[in-house]
Amino acid sequence: MLAWSPLLLQHRPLPAQGRARMAGHTQTLYRQWLVLQMIPRAPRKVSAREIVERLHAEGQDATKRTVERDLIALSAIFPLQADERAKPYGWSFDHASPGFSLPGMSPLQAIVLRLARSHLGRLLPAHLDEALQPYFRQA
């Protein structure tokens, strides 16, 4: 049995024969996993076209329409939002969400964040405090 390691979750490009063996559902899951990792927290955003370009750089063949379908499906599960005010439309995690991160926060990380919050509270610049709020809430 393999011991659990955060290194197992780090992205490693698949060799050509590995990609060829991936069946439809597995390939979709892998692509959506990569897409989630590419989406920033609001107010930053990323367009479907930018995601397609990044997927191609990762060796994934996906069309813009496929990525748009993935984003719509993922937004039903994850706190994603589409900014449709101006083209190109952009996608981001809700500003209050901690984003997408696996594995979850360890007890040690939670303690460090709680200590940082209690000891640095008023010393943090407002923009930094706001950016860290989702992590403080998760801790």
C-alpha cells in the first residue's frame, strides 16, 4: 500500500502511452482537475480561451466549447462565478471561497493561520487581510 503524500497530488504530465490509455470519463476528470487549478479567486479571472491555451500547453486536446461546458458543470459543484459584463467572459472562484486546494488544510496549517490572525490582526494591510479571510475562516 502506498503511503499518502501531498506530492501525489502535484501535477505531472502523462506520458503519451498513459494519455492513450485514459478512457473518456477518466480523461474528462483529469481535464476538469486541471481546469480547476487554473481558475483564480475573484477579482482575477481567466477566460475559456486562456484555459484552452493552458490545457494545450499541458498536452490536453480540448476545444473552447468543451471548456465552456466543463466550466458550467463545475460551477454547479464549486463556488465558481462567470463575469459576463465584458468579453472575453472570465471565470473565477468566488472571492470569499478558499479556492481549490487538495489536500485540505492540516491541523498544523490551521494553527499557524489562527496564530497569524491573532498576532498580526491589525498589522496586516487591508488588502492582505481581505485576501487571507477565506483561509482564516477555513482554519
